[in-house]
Amino acid sequence: MYVDNDPLVLSHAHALLTSAREGATDYIEADVHDPGAIVEGAARTLDFGRPVAITMLGILNFVLDTDEAVSIVRRLLDAVQSGSHVVISHPTTEVDGEAMTTAVDYWNGQGSAPMTLRSRAEVLRLFAGTDLLEPGVVSCSRWRPDAAGQDITDVTHFGGVGRKP
């Protein structure tokens, strides 16, 4: 299930996301600010009687209010079964903070959909009510890297995975 509200992206989804014998694939036009519409649309394809994975990669930064972002994640998790997972990545102020703030200020000044940066503590709040998988909320480059023992460079996004108990 893919969710977006960009008409161009949805045009590509229509052309590329097709179902096969191995499983159903679908997309819905919805906005992250309306989790009810997302759940309603996803229920046409997904079996909410079984655990599912919710991936919110680089989307919650477009929800400017942290309390609203927490509420959106909570409403999506409320719709799914125990054992479901939520995966979140989010740009942060804690890695290259000055450069990231400058970049987001520039982005927001261009008339694009405004975005925000969040601290690790704020990203942790997005996982409220879940059991956070190890290594927790860390720079995405540190989330179970394959290159054990090699130097890892932090990236400007935090990521984590939570499991609904």
C-alpha cells in the first residue's frame, strides 16, 4: 500500500504499482494529516486482522507540530494488530545542525510544503506506545549496519522501528 497526495507521484503509482498472484499492491491518494482516510483506503487492500508494517520515511517532517505528528502515528497504530511495526525516519537538528537548519530554512522559503527538523527526543516521542527495537532511534547509518567494525558516518536523519505490543 502506497500513500501520497502528489498528483504526479500518483500517476507513476498508477502505472507501476500493480498486483500479482504473489500479493496485492495498491495506492491511495491521501494526506498524512488525515490518518482516518489512510486507514479507510488501506483497509480495501490490507487485512487489518493480521500484523502489518507502517513505514513513514521522510514524511512526518512535513507535520510541523510534534503533538500532531505523535497523534497521527498513534491513530495509525490504533488501526493495526498487535505485532505490527512502525518504521520512521526523520531529519534532525542533532547531526550537522547548523547546515540542516540553513537547508530547511531555504526549503521553507521556496514555497514548498514546509518541513521541520526534530531532535532525537522528539523523534522518540513518535514511537510512544511501541516497543522500540534495538538499536533504538539512531542516525539511519547506524541502524544495523552491515559493515561491522568499520567507521560509520552519521547522516542527518534519525531512524527507528517500533513494534506494537
